[in-house]
Amino acid sequence: MAVPQIWAGMDIGKEHHHCVAINERGERLLSRRVLNDESALLELIRDVLDIDRDVLWAIDINHGAAALVIGLLLNHDQPMAYLTGRAVHHASGTYRGEGKTDAKDAFVIADQARMRRDLGQLRPGDEIAIDLRILTARRTDLVADRTRQINRLRAQLLEIFPALERSLDMTNKGPVIFLTGYQTPAAIRRAGAKRIETWLRNRKVRGAASLAKTVVETAEAQYTALPGEKLGAAMVLRLAKGVMALDEEISELDALVEARFREHPQAEVIRSLPGMGNLLGAEFLAATGGDMDAFGSADRLAGYGGVAPAPRDSGRVSGNLHRPRRYHRGLLRVFYLSAMASLKSCPASRTFYDRKRAEGKGHKQALIALARRRVNVLWAMIRDGQCYHGSLPVTAAA
């Protein structure tokens, strides 16, 4: 890419952005605070292009509050570079003055884009990948909400019926459904095992007989009604219904994620890799944008996903490898979980994992090593448009 004539750095904010344009000598040509509004941003783009049409834009956020300005710049075919907030923060310390302002940050962003040649350019993500990012982000929030709701439920149940809290695994749906009908020892004893079993079967709970027997035995161990039991039981009922509502919304989102993921042209290729189902495949597309050309190689994709070790050598110390500090946590989750799932379904993955364990590596180390090799395989599959087949060794390099 030819060297631009000017560089426009933008410090992104929720309501306002600040833009600073500089020339090849680092001289400020424009400095403006602009509202995060279409008309104001279009005016800014016109003013910068009036200075020189050969411009490189640089931003420190690539989503959220920056979505509108990114969309407008893409519509105007403007090249954009992305600096992480961490990079901007560290670079700011090398500039004169200890003060921090939006104008200074925007200048640092523009100046770093002027001096550095290793910055990746932002590319427009395909529509399906963007939709999957929205859907998977919402699902992640709901799963976290469900975990918090279950923790509240357990804490409330502990105050009125500790033995029941101890005996129920509320990560499963059956015990949560049970708590929408029965919350106290007395109510469970009055109903009895047979009636509770029938009640659970009518609600399609798996293992109804075993669950009914467990809760009745638990109720026989506590005959004391603790203070606040009546109100506590009402709160348990409310919280249990809340967990069920979250389960229903998560199920609906799973269906939406699967349907949207299957529309992607690479879906079947990604799904064919052992351990990579619809949800992990959708999260992979959401994290990468669906564009492998943006990474350039399997090594860069592995580094972005946190499964490629980074050297930390100094002086006489060499060969000191650690996980990189900057990587995409969501993509690491995809690589790690899919590698773990592949141990049950892929003999090649199991063989590689067992060999690493035999070399003295721990479980996590062996899984990370397996995930790194699987990145090469996935990269080659997407590059060639070929689904995985058993004769392709998981240790093969792309």
C-alpha cells in the first residue's frame, strides 16, 4: 500500500469523538471534537478529504461507539487502521506532557499510524458474521445472567432448606422445575414421592423417580421451619421461574444462532472439524469476521486466538515461551473447547493429546498444543474449501 499524505486519528467516545489530522512531518492540520452523529461525521470526512484525498484513518475502537463512523468511512471507501486501546495508552507515555485529553489521544493515534507499518487495516465484516457476533454476545450475557440467578437461588434456598440446596444440582433443568412447585420440607413430605414423581413426569423432567426420591429423603431430614420460611419460599419460586425464563431465551437464541450460522458459505467446512459444532463455529465466525485474508496465515490466527506461545527472552535466558498478553479471549475459548470435545470423537486428536501427556505436559498444556495444531488444519480447510476427513492428520501443517 502506498504511503498516504495525511493521517487522521480518531479518539472514539460514546457521545463525541475527537479527530486530529497530521501531515508527514507530524504537524496538525485539523483538530476537532465531533458529535457521534451522521451529519456531523459526514462533515468531518468532507473537511479531511478537502485537505488531501490520500488519507489513512486510524481509530482505537473497532465496534460499539465506533460503528457509525466505521460504516461511514467504509461507504466512502476510506482505508482504516486499528490501534488497540492498550497500544495507545503505552504510546502516550512516550509523548511530551503527563496530561491526558481526547485531543492528545487522537494525535497519538494519528502519529502512531504515521510511523508504524505493522497495523492491520479494518475490513468490512460480512453480514452473517456481524449477525453472529450480536447473537453470540447476547447469548454470553444470558448465560452469565443464568449463573448469577442460580447463585441467588442457592443462597436463598440455603436460608430455609440447606439440605435441599446441598442435594440439588441446579445447573440441570429438572431441579429448577421442581423448585417452581415445592420449596419447603413440609410441602415435600405432604406430597410424597409418588405425587412428586407424577408432577415431574407431567413436566417432562428426566429422571423424575430418582429426583422425587432424593427430595423426599432430604425433607425427612429437616422438620424445623426456619424464620422467614414463607417469604423465602416465595423468593425461591420467583428465582426458579427466572432461571426457567432465561433457559427458554437461551434455547431460542441457540436456534437463531444455528440457523444464521448454517447460511454462511463456510459453515459446513467449519462444522466438519471434529469438536466444532454450530455454537462454537458461530463464535469462531463472530470472532474472526469470517475473513481469513485479514490474518494472512495460520500462525497469525493462532496468535490472535492465544494458542501460539510468545517468546520472552532476555540476556542469557532463551527459549522462554509464554501465552501472549494480548489475544481474543472468545477465540481462545472456541479453540480450547473444540479441542477438548474432539478427544472423544477424533482418534487423531486423541493420539496427539496422549503423546503430549506422555512427554510430561499437563492436561491444559496438552490441550493448548492440540488446539494450536487444529488451527493449522482449520486454516487449510477454509483455504481449500474442503471438509475434514479422517485421513487428514490433525498434526499436519497448513
